[in-house]
Amino acid sequence: MPHQRGLPCGAEVSDDVVTELCAVLFSLLGRRDRRLRAEQYLRGLLATRGRKSIRNIASHLGAAGVEQSLHHFISSSAWDWRPLRIALAGHLEHTMAPQAWVVRPIHIPKAGKHSVGVDQQFAPHLGQVFRGQQALGVWLASPELSAPVNWRMVLPEPWINDPERREQAALPDGLGAESAEECAVSAAVEMAQRWGVPRRPVLLDLRRGGIAAAAGRLTAEGVPFLARISPSYRMAVADQALPGHRAGSLPAQRILELVKGIRTPVSWRDAAHGNTPRTTLAAAVPVALPGPAGAGPRRLLLVGEWTNPAQPPAQLWVTGMTRASAGSLLRIAKLSGRVESDCARIGDRAGLRDFVGRSFRGWHRHMTLASVAHTAIALGAAE
């Protein structure tokens, strides 16, 4: 293991990895003082125990005046976080061969009321209401590792419509309200339109709805997608040779139960349990969703997975990748397990939930550098 400069014993983060990330990413900041602050903040995120607040990072670093300098660098400085995110995605393209962009929600509990985006919110992935911030991260994922590269905060209506709150958090002009589902699509579309990295299938959760709008927008942008859906979502069988074709609109679960005779075994690896090999049953069915007014129905593929052959399908997805096999689609879907595992194992350690401050731009800068910290840990563990 190379020397761990500025890192505690057992941190398992290669200093060579950290140094390379600093060289690749922070050169984009231009000014020497910004490059220095970015490296200080990154190493502080990696080395500081407990909450990764600016105060705690500065206390760990121990240099005089560093807290004020880091606070200005994160909350008030003018540097743009987006080029760093693009460069991070490009670096990961070369080092990890990602197979998908996985959109994952993250909830950040907060008791106060002044931090940007804080409100009473429902977290679908938790199934409960909490007070705090809610965000969507886009993770580049392979079977071996994953890392977040882009972030979008869900801003509740009070933050969008209250001029005083907008000014307090320095929200950009033109930033409007978006549902969590719209945030997920917007984050992926931004990457596809502007980042210049290879487009990968976008894996997202639309069990609360918004399927038609999301499918339409992603398809229009040429972004392949695989969206998890509710078993009760209604659609029509589009293949005349399959059962249910003449039945009209049916719940997705019912369609899959009608065609369970075409299920095939699919092998995949369970990232949550050490990449243990698993085999489950899957089927893919051509379906049609109602299209926009004046247009014909949208043709998609409905995919189901059975963990118990005698029970209804355990998980269901729709995709615009209509020529892909059920097996290849299921293996893409299982990359969400890689992200869940890495987020639980690394995310809090990297400080993804630890920003303390009111600023919208400060939150984005912190999340960008915390994503770099997550990447350093993930790549270091993969060496």
C-alpha cells in the first residue's frame, strides 16, 4: 500500500489514486489557490472522522485560517463544479468501463430550516416522510464498482415560490419546481446533451408514475433507459402471438403472469453479497403505452423477474431497448444493487450527506468533491 499522506491508518485509500484524481480534475480550476483548497477539502473528506463539515475538516487539517478559506472556497467562490463532474465521468469511463447510469435518490435529514431545499418530504425509497433535503445522483456503474458523477436537488414548492428563500440560497434564475422523477430524467439528459461521454442505459425508478413523460423525453434525446415500474401500471400487449393481446389495457403484473411460459433462467451477480452468483427467471414482452395526443402508442418492452417461480414477478421494468434480451436487461437492472452497496459502504464515509450551509452552489460544490472522495475510495479498493 502506498504511503497514505494525510489519511488515517486503515483508510484503505491509495495516495496514488488521490494524487491522480487531483491532477486530472483540479487542473480545471485554473488558479493555484483553488487547486490547493480543492485538494485540502478532498483529503479532509477522506481523512476526517465523523461528520465531514468544513469546521471538522479544518480542525483535522490544523492549519491556521483554513476554515475561513475552505468556507469561502465551497460557499462563496465563483468556480464552476460542472467541468469537474464531466472530467470525473470521463476519468471513470477509462478506469472502470461503466455499463449503466444508475439514478439513485438520497435523503439528507436536517433539523433546521435554513439549508437549501430543507422541508418535510416523502422519500419513496424509504417509504416514509422525513425532514431534510432530497437529491438524485447519477452513478456510473459496473458489476465491480460504482461512483456518483452528477447531482440534482429536489426543491420543494416553498423554496421555488418564496423570493426570500430563493435569495437566501442564491437559487439560479429560471430554476423551477421538478418532481423527483423529473429531476432524475433531467440529470441524465444533461449528461447526454452536454458531457460528451458515451451514453449508457439509464436505470431509474418510476414506480410513483411519470413513465410516459420520462420515456418520451429520454427517447427524444436518444438516451436508452430501463425504468422500474409499479405492478399495477397499465399497458397493452403489442405482440399478436402472445396471450392478452386482445385484452386491451392490463396491469403490468397481469401481463407477465399471462406469459410466464416464456420465462428463461438468467445468471447475474449479487453486489450486495460479495458478487455472489445468482440465477432467477426473467421474461420480456413487447407492450404499448398510450402516446401523446395526436400520436400513436409508444412501443416498449416490459421486463419481469421472478425470484420465486410460484409467485408473481418480484420486480418489473419497461425499456425502450426493444431488441435487447431479457437476460441482458436484467443484468443491467441488477447494477442498482452495486450502487446500493457502494452508497451504503462508501457514501457516508465520503461525506455525501454532510454539507452544512445554506447555499445552493455550496451544496453542489460539496457534492462534487464528495463524489471525488467516493471515487478515490472505490478505485482504491478495486486496486
